[in-house]
Amino acid sequence: MLMHVAALAATLVAVLFAGLVVIALVYLLGMRAKSPLVLKPLIRLQRAIINPRQMRSAGTPGAYASVIRHRGRVSGRPYETPVGAVGAGDGFVIALVYGSRTNWLQNVLASGSATIVNEGHTYQVDQPEVIPMEAVASRFTAGDQRGFRWLDVDQVLRVRRVEPEGAGEDFTDPARGEGAKGPAVDTARSIGAQHVR
């Protein structure tokens, strides 16, 4: 009897492990192919759970994520999205992990400008263009580059800094509840973005 229970438990563990391997493979292959069947649920998870948590520190000194502020191309509403912006000469590069069809990217390309909050400073940016990853891969950390290869991330958004008076100023807006701990943002209205009232 005891051996029967042990064999059943071992079989259950093996089936669960095999199921997890299958899920991981489907995820990896779906991300590499930029399949909507994988991207849509992942973007919903990102919007509902991950982005609101990431926005608590995004854009602040030492945070992994920066914030890109953009306007809806149809609605004109302001949005904020956490992104992995990396300094690159006269601007920033952002890996397009979810491909080139994300709402925030389409908004930035349509308007031709955005605002990036990076390391506690705010930068107006313009001249957005989607370029091949290989042109700027060296700007990303070795760990990021490995992840991008696994997920077949082959494009980045490059934006250029606009240098008006006050560019790169400290980022706080008491009217929005922002302070030393970063932005307090109303969450989740557009895929991958936070609507700002």
C-alpha cells in the first residue's frame, strides 16, 4: 500500500514537471514568434499585476524600469508605461520585448515625441525610430542580451533627447502625489500602460 502511494506521488510529480516544461516551451516559442495567443494574456497580466507594482519605483534612482509618458493616438489621454530605457549617446534605447505592435510604442511613433523618466530625471524625447537590436545590443547588460536572444527580441526603439531649459530636472509632481518615493499612478486603462488623470 505504501509503495503504491509513493509510486502515485512520483507519477504526479513527473506529470506536473512535464506540464511545467510544456508551459515553458509554449511561452518561449510564443514569445519568439510574437504570437498573439501568448502575448495577449501576458500583456493582460503585465497590465493588471506587474505594471502597477513596477510603477511604484520606475524612474527613480536605482530602479530597473524607467517610465515613458505618452498620449493615446486616438483618445489623446496621457499614459505612463514602465520600460527598460537605457542611455545611448544623445538619447535612449528601449528593447521591444513584445514586438512593434504595442500600444505605447504606436502612440510614441504617432506623436513623434514622449517623456522618459530615468534615474529620477525627466527627459523630453523625440525622433522615435524602430531599429535593429544588433545596432545597439552593446548598450544592454550581458544578462539582458542573453534574455533578448532567448526571446528573439530583434528590435529596439531609439529616441533622442530634446534639450530645452530644465532638461534632466528632478522628477516630482506634488499635484500627482509624487515625491521622493516616485510616482503615484492611477492604474490600468490601456494595454501595458497606466492612465494618468
